Amino acid sequence: METRYPILFGVRDPIIGNGFVAGVEASGRALMREEAEGGFWVDGVYPGAVAAGGDSRDEALLRFRESYRSVLYDLAAAASSFEEFKADVERFFWEETPGEGAAWLEAAAALRANPAAAGDWLPLKTSYPEPAVTVVCLAMEDLQAEKNPDERVELARLADAA
């Protein structure tokens, strides 16, 4: 049987759009699966339209976070106003993948029955907030979405000695 972890996450992102800066705050849920052939996969529950994988739990969560933020940047680039961006983010956040909500609840119940199965890599919560997303306008200025930061995670290797 595959190992599944019900993930809770809370994130805040400032997002530059076309003529606005928005603050997006989300309390979401995701379901992490340990794959039989190795590695980990994270499927969004709220939001459901995000997924990412990695060789380790931390890498999978990092890639999931990057994917989530990338969607926000794409929505900001496509929106012609703050109001359009807000509506798009709310629609995106509440988009569900069929069956993932029930699978998340099953994984949470399994951890309730056997807390030791969680290990010690993330804190274990016995109560949790309902999913929520808030989008607020922080500023209305002459801004363009392409000014969002380009975030990367890379390995550095020293140059060979000459």
C-alpha cells in the first residue's frame, strides 16, 4: 500500500499584475504520495490544479510551491485588472480534482489512528483550518506582470582549478 501524507500549507504571495500589486493568502491542502519506484508526488486538493514531484519530500514540496506561485504569476499576466485577477485566483483555488478531497481525509484519518506513521519531518496538527483564499489589492500603479521575480533553485559547483 502506498504511503500518503495529508499536507496543510499556508502561504502569502505579493503578485505584480498589469496595473496592480495583489496580496494572495492561502490556507490550502495537498496530498503527498510516496511512489513505489522512489520519489514523492504532491497533488493539490485546494487548489486542485497544481501538482509536482521530487526525489525527496522536501524537493516535492518545493516544486509544488513553485508550481503554485507560477500559476499566480500566469494569472496576473493574463488579467487586465485586479478584479479579473481576483476572480481567476478564487476560481483556480477552489478547482477540485475528483477524489482528492476524500483521499486527503482518508490520509488524515489514517494518521489520527497511527500518528507514528507521520515520522518527524513535519509537525503533526490535530486540528486544522478549512481551506481559504484571500486576494487583496495592495497598490494600483503603472506596473507590468513581467516584473514578478524569477525564482530558481540551483546547485553551484566551483570551477575546476586551472
